[in-house]
Amino acid sequence: MPTATQKQTLKRLRAEEGEETDTTVADRLTDLPESLQLHILACLETKHAFKTSVLSKSWASKWTCVPVLNYNSYGFKKLNEFDKFVFNTLSVRRSAKLEKLTFRRGGICSAKILKKVFDYAFSRGVKELDVSIIRSRKDKSWPILAHTTSDSLQSLKLDSNSNMGCSFLGPRSGGAFKKLTSMYLKRVIITDLDPFSGFPALKKLTLVSCNLLQTNGTTNTLNVHAPQLLELTISDYYVNYCCQLTTPNLRYFNFQGCNFPRLQGGGLPVLDTVVIDFVGSCRENQRRKTFDDLMMLFNSLHSAKTLTLYSAVVQLLTFFPDDLAKRCSPFRELKFLKVDFSRFHYQRLFEGDCRSLSELLRVVPCVKGYLLKKSHEAKCTMVYPDDPVEESTCSTSQASKRCKRVQISTIKLKGK
């Protein structure tokens, strides 16, 4: 039991603690530098940042000065409540510079709310704009018009689960988006013959399930005219067009799809890294054409230094061992080859092919032999799946062991 002196000491400490709670602690956030206050609010969704306005008078309008806005409909029970919140907050927010605006909305989105978001973002000199919707109600196009300009926009992401028009793509005069360096487009309808030449500073371009809709009667050709472009990613299950690349500085190319694109242009002299994955399905009578398309893609990417192929691409190559033995590899400067089987158990894409991982591994040497014919000093990395189906029957020493989460073995291949 505490003594009388101890009890008095506890009462005094509790009194001092209560006094501190009423004065110092309650105002501790307010005592922080304003830049730190705004940084804390910028890390919150706008819905939660808005709620800080009830803390005190000094915080009543603090959220309106935050340079980052993050709207997400998933925190609202009803979508119309979310739309009303977006309209109201954008209407009362101060005219401060806007660093980043993120807008994510489920359901069917109205053109009115989209226009409100885009108009506000461009009027406040936004640097990063990230918009993601399921689909639009009536106007099936993004509200960025051909005459829209921005001297501040550096990163643009437009993500939709349904096809959306994009009239701002195309040649522009006067450098309307002269600082735009990164662009991500998903399910965008591309109608212009030269869609990216109007963005002179573009360095990173990602196209996901985009559609070409050209009405001039010519063969569908995606023109990527971007002299400063460093990274190009094309992810499309049904690519069926040529890619005309005018990208002399391209260093990274990533393709994922079921129809390999036909690359044309003046070459890729500084290309460093290539990643290729086959996604979709392929019937037995389609294998030859798909293989030939892959060979053409390899020829276009011959200057690559690092090559990553996923299991489905390797499977396709193993269907034609005689062709690989006769052909010369186009890769003359390859330094690293990575063969990734981590998705093997999820990629049963070829009709009639029931080979196990161990059976596939037995014929992988012919694939590596072809790819590295002219790159004798290249290093080869093999990545295996988390839980191989047949651990004990694998044909290589790496695969015969119990595979850990990711098992990587590096083999330095000496000339054949």
C-alpha cells in the first residue's frame, strides 16, 4: 500500500498531467511549423484532412492550403455523397498551388464531376494528376481538350475500366505540355496518327489495353514519336498493330500481351533492358505465327543488354527446337539473361501443352543456347515458382532442391 507521502505525490503528478493535457498537449499540433502541419495533412485522404477543421479556429481552414488532394470514393457509403464532398471542397479551397491531385471513384462517373476535377487541377497548376474511374456515364472521353495547356503538369495517369476518348493526344504548337515527363494511359482510344509528338519532354510512357481507331483506311500503326523517351511499357492482351518508334534514347522496353507487336523505325541504339511476357491463350494452329512474330520482335530489340523472359515465352520457344538450332541469335551485346518461371503454375496458355515444370526445364538449355549464341560471357539467372509441383523430379540441380520463396541461381556461361 502506498504511504501518505506517496499518495500526495501521485495527486500532484496527476494534477500537473491534467494541466498539461488541458494546455500544452491540446495545442501541441498548433505549435508545429506550418510546413510540417501541411505535410501531415498531405499524407491523409482529403476526407480525413477536412475533419481536422474542427480541432480549433486555427485549424478551421488549414486543410484548404494543403498542396495535395486525395479523393477516394471507397470511404463513402454513397457515391452521390462523395460527389457532393468533392464539389464542395474544391469550391471553398484556397487558390494555393497544387502539387498533386488523386481522384478515384467507383461506379458510373458523371462527366460533370470529371470536368470539375480536371478544370480545378489545371487552374491551380497541378504537377501530378492521377484519375481512376470504372466508366463514364455519357461523355465517353476524358475532359482534356485539344486546346488544353499546362506549363506545370509533369505526370499524368488516366485509368479507366472502359474505353475513353482522349482528344488532347496529338501534335501541339507552342509546347502546351512542355514539362510532362510521365504518362500512363489505360483503355484510351487513340485516333491521332501522331499522338505523342506534342509532349517534347516525355520520358516514361505506359499504355495499357489502349485501342487504335484510325479512320484513314491505312494499316493500324501506333506512332511513338518521342525523342526524349527513356521507358516504354505496352500491356495489351490483343495488340494487333505495328509500332513505329522514333525513340533514339529508349533504354527500357516492357511488353505483356498475346500478340507480339511489330516494331519499326530507325533502331534503338541505346536500348538496355527488355522484359517480355506472353499473356492470353494460343491454339496449336497459332503457335507458328506467334513464334515468327516473337522472332521479329527479338530482331527489333537486338541491342538489348539485359533480357527478361517469363515462362510462357520460354514455353513458346521450346515448341520449335529445330528452328532455334538453325537460327542465329540477334542479341550480340547481351550481358544478363533472366528466365522467370515464378508464374508457371498460373500460365497454362498453350492448348495441348501439359508439360510439368521439370519437363519444361529439360528443354530450357536449347532456349538459352539460342539466345546466348553471340553473348558467351552473359550471365543467366533462373527464377523458380514458390511451390513447385514436382520438387523431386526436376531435371536441374537448382529445381531438384526444395525451392524457397524465390530461388535464384546465377550461372556464368562460357562459350559454346
